[in-house]
Amino acid sequence: MPAAPHFSPSPRTPAWLWPHTLSLEAPLVAMLWLAALAKLDDFALMPGVLPGLGLAVWLIYLADRVLDAWGVPEESLSIRHLFYRRFRWPLVLVALPAGMAYLAWLALWVVPSGLLAHSLTQVLPIAIYLVLYSVTSIRVRRWLLQAGILLLLFFINALPLSFEIRVTVSLLIATGTAILISLRWHEHLENYFRKEMAAGILFAFGCTTWTRFHTLGSEGPETWMELILLGLLFISNLATINAREIGTDDTRVRTQGTLRGSLVLTTLGLAAMSLGYLSSSLLLLTMAVWAGLVSLEILWHLRQRLSMEAFRVWADVCISLPPLVILLLPGKPL
């Protein structure tokens, strides 16, 4: 990963910046979009679903920020990463275990068991993401990757599957891991698959978990369109933040391509719905995503007028307002 730019954080964090410093904006965005999708799809939210998603997202962000800040000089850290660096041990030893214990209680005794099983399928991709993108030490990354694959192989062979399936899946995973490590792709992963793209896709999967759980076994194109639309929005959000933070010409050009490409795709989607090629049930969601992308485009043009931290906050506001508007609409939307 490129070296982080130098920041000069104030000894006192402004009050308006504390939600951002504590990474509370990501859980809020996730819960807003989950609730908005549930309203659009007319799926009642069961107890524990919203707090479960919010807490899971916060714990993932906590782990990501702690790993990002580990071993990096304090003068190179942003206000948020500086907080996670200075309080990493209370966070790792107290906040993380307490949050995981409460999340386990929600998963085992509150949310539907089917939703738990559906959500567990996302644990492995998230773990791989944290290892490959958040661990800065190549040696530690390789060790964690190998340990994680061994645990995965053990888990697969403990499943009630036929011997042939277990052997085939295990061989495929072991072969893929050997190729990955021998060619050292894990050391240069961001050259092939950017962190913001991986994070945006995983975030979209989390926000659509409740919808996909309800349509499990009968997924239509609408379910996947929801995932794609949110993925475009979240990837664009993370790309603009990353480009503003790094500030190189390459990242600026790449971000403009990502943002404007996403705008073109959503505009084409709206046109396809107006012509009857796509289901009109996605109209309000597509309009909400389009509005979020337009606001990100406007914010991008105003980036030089805002500090880095203020830009991050406004970027998250841009993707929070559309689902909030959906939730405030009276009755069930069109």
C-alpha cells in the first residue's frame, strides 16, 4: 500500500468528528441501507437484525483500523487511525471481545437460525480481506493466510459431505493457496484488485443480507441488481475518500473513472426501466443510488475546500441521505 500522507491532528478532536473517529458512520450507513431495502422490498425486520449488522460492521472496521495503524509511525496517521493506534490494547482486549460476545448472543438466540447460517458464508471473505488488505507486514500476512487456510480445510473436512467432495474442495483450496503464495500475488494484491473495490463489494453484501435471506432459493435479477447498485455506490464512496487522502494523479484519474462510470451505469439503468427492459420495482433504489453518486461527484469537485477529515464525513453523508429519505417517505414506496 502507498505510504499514508502526513497529518497534523489537533490534540483535541472536534466534537463533530468523534463519530468518524470511532468509525460509527459505517454501521450507521449499513443499517440505513438495510432498513431502506427492507422497506422497498416489503420485508419486515425481525429483532436483532439491525443491531446485529451495525455491530458486525463496527467490529470489522475496528479490526481493520487497528491493523492499518499497527506499526505505522504516529506522525503518518490520520486522527482516526491515531485514535486506534493509541487505544489499540483496550480496543483489542475489551471492546472487541465484548462486541463479539454480544454479537454471538444475537446470532444464537435472537435472529433466525437460517439468517445466521446465511451470514456465516460472509465470514471467510471478510477474514481474507482483513488479512490481505489490512495487515501491513508481508511475513505476518503470509503466516495468517496459511493459518486461515488450514482452519478452513479443517472446517471443510468436518462438514457432513461426501469424501469425494471434501477431497476435491480441499485440493482446489490448497492448490490455489500454493499458487497465490508461490507467485507472491498476496504481496501485490492491490495492483490487481483495489482495496476500495473489495471493501465496497463486501459492504454491499452485508447490506443486502436480509433481502437475500428472504429470497434464498428464488433469487431473481432484482436481488442481484440491488447488490450491484449498492456495490457501485460504496465503491465510489471509498474510491473518492482514498483519492482525496492519497492525492496522486493516478488515484484521481482512477477515481473519476470509477465515479463517472458508476453514474453512467445507473443512468442507463434508469433509462432501461423507463423503456420497460428492467423491473420498475428497482426505480426508487436506482434513483437513490444515482442521487448518492451525483452528490459524491459534486463533493469531489469541492474537495480542495475541505479538510481531509471533513471530506470523509461529507462523503459518508452523501451515501447516508438517500436511504434516510426512503425511510421518511410515507407508506410503502412505489
